[in-house]
Amino acid sequence: MSRSGKSPKKLFVMMNRLLAHDDRRTAHYTFLCFSAAPIAGSIASIAVIAGAVGGIIEVCRRIIPVSRDRVMMLLATPLVAYSLTYLLSLVANPYPAWKDALPVLPFLMFPFLYSSWCLSRKETVARATVFGSVVGCYGALVLAAVQFHALGIRAEGGASNPIVFATVTCLTASMALAGSLVARRTWEMAFFFGAYCAGAMAILYSGTRITWVALLLSSLAILWIFRDCWLQSLSRRTVSVLALALAAMALVAAYAAPPRLEALKQDWRQIQELGNYDSSLGRRLVLWRTAIDAIQRAPIIGTGPQSTKPMTWEAMSNAGLRGGYTHFHNGLLTVMVETGVLGAIFLFLVFAFAAGIAVGALRRASTVETRLGATMLVVVVITYLTGGATGILLGHDILDAMLIAFLAAGGYLASGASLLNDAMTVSSEDIGSWNDRPEITLR
């Protein structure tokens, strides 16, 4: 009896320690969220969900209220509406499987994750985000090089899927580039920019062609956002470093890109000349046709998430092909099949509101943290919408977790309201211990 009485007490003490907010714990948690996805895969999704659950516990214990600032409401409202539409479609169609409801649980917990981050200083969140992204990029390159050269496969990092690996690496590489543009010290600029190059090489090794485009678009957007930083710091040394970095990326591209581009040409020839759809492009075309037919049958709330896998297996069988998929290799079509036009509208509003928050923040940007937060929102919009055109948009645990992590942390940094008050403010000892560390110094 005494043992059972002590266990809840120990658990309570442990939860108190885990949920205690100071700069050091926030830095460690944020670092884990943004470094783990390319390297450790689902560890990132576990960390994000744990943070959201921690937020729920904090709210229930009245440590914090649920944030009601404008940013949280703008992002949470369409996310929750999409989740409810998803669940409605699930129960309104035959053979609902409750395991199919799991993918939207992270979206429903978004307000609590956001509120939990609002208990931290923006400077701490920004630093840990950049540094975590940098470490994630270097780790991604190591894993990608081993998988590509030693194992002879498309790099999939710790995500066990080349598309997912490329997507999350694109997010971290973009943040590493942003960090390099706002770092004060020369060695930090080089270290962060090197991480960006490492991430770009890892994406090339993944062979995910659409993510090459996403990284290019994200990089151009970041260079525009921080144009005042890099235009003022151009020098011969900077140009030389850039040239060496571009040469390294070109070398990797020479190995990884031609086979993937040649495969695309061969796929098209097989379809046009032989009517053979047993290829990456051919299977996508079969899936897209099937998805369009399903949308026409149930345009409002869709055929439910439980229908996707059986539908793709049937489509492959009818085309004389083997196998099936959990999605239609097009994010928008998958969402419309599963939740109809209604779900697609709510999901579009999530990205539209995120882009609007970023633009508004950049117009009045006065701090580095604000610009980095806006950058996170811009990057997540570009990466998900571009990558989702021929790959996965939602429905994968790592992608779903990183989506809400970037929306929550980015929204808070860009224009969110802090929940810190005098009782919650971290001690000067904690602040000093973090600021004394030399890892990141932002302008």
C-alpha cells in the first residue's frame, strides 16, 4: 500500500521537473524537436506530442491559461475545423476504423503546444530552433551519404522514407540558412551555412525531385527576407566560401541528380510509347486519376480516410500493377478524397493564415526573433505545398508533428504574445547560464 502511495507522488514530482519552465529546459526541448526529425525520425514526433501533452497538463493544473492571442486563434481555428471535418468524414463513411482518427490528434493539441512555448523567452526559442536545425542538417548528411554510397539506396535518414526525410531536411536546412544570415561571428556564419549546404546535399541524396524545387524556393524567400544582412556583408572571403560551398553541392548533384532525372524521362517514354505504367511517374498518374474519380463521387466530405488504402490497392490491381499506398502521391488530392472540398478549404486556410501572419510580421519586424519566426512560417508553407504536389502533405506522424511545431514556434516568434509574468519569469541564474554559452549569437 505504501509503495502504491509513493508511485503517484514520484510521478507527480517527475512531471513537475519536466514541466518546469526555464530557459535551459526550453532550449533543450526546442533543440530536440528541430534536430531529431532528419536523424531520429519519429523521436521528433514523440517530442512534439509530449510537449503538447505537457501543455494540456499545465492548463489543467492552472499553471498557464490557453493562449488566446490573435496568432493562436488564426492558426488553431482552421486546424481544428479540418480535424473535425476529417472525423466527420471518418464516421459518415462505411467501415470506420478508429486508428484512422489518430493522425488528427496532434492538430487538436496545437493550442496547448503553442501555449506551452509561450511560457518561454522568444530569444531562447529562436536560438534553440536554429541550433537544432543546424545539428539536424549535419546529421542528415552523414546518414544520407552512408545510405546512398554504402547501401546503394535513396537516402531516407532516420525517417525511413525518402520523401519525408527530404521534407524535414528542407525545413531544417532553410532555418540553418536563416541562422547564417543573422549570426554575428564569422565562424558561426560559416558553421550555419555549412549546415545549410549539408542539408541540401542530403536532399540531393534522397532523390526527391520535388523537394529540390521546394528548397530552391525557400532559399530564395529567405535571401529576400534577410537581404539587408547579406548584401552588407559581401566580401572576397564571403564570395570564396560561397563558391566552395556551391562546388561541393554541385559535386553531390553530379552523382545524385542525373539518375533521378533520367529515370523521369524513361518513365515518360514507357507511358507514351508502351503504355507501361509500372514506374514512379506511371503509378502517380494512376493514383491521380483514381483520386479525381473519388472526389467526383463524394465532393463535399469525401470518402473518408479509411478508403484511401483499399482504393489505391484496387487502382493498382486494375492497372495490372502490384501493391498499394496510404496516400495518392498528391497532398491536395489525398485531402480532398478523405475530407472533401470542405476539408481542403480548412487546410488551405491554415497555410493562408500562416503566410498572412508572416507577411504582417515582416512589415513591422523590429527584432531578429520576429524575422526568424516569420521565416519559419514562410518556409513551412513553401515546403509543404510544393512537396505535397507529388508527395505526402499530411498523414505521416513526422510530417504532422513538424507542421504544428513550425506553426507553433514560428507563430509565437513572429507575432505571438508571451504568457510569462512575474511569477513565471525564469531566474537570472538560468538566463545567465544560457547566455554564457557561445553556440549562437544572433544579431
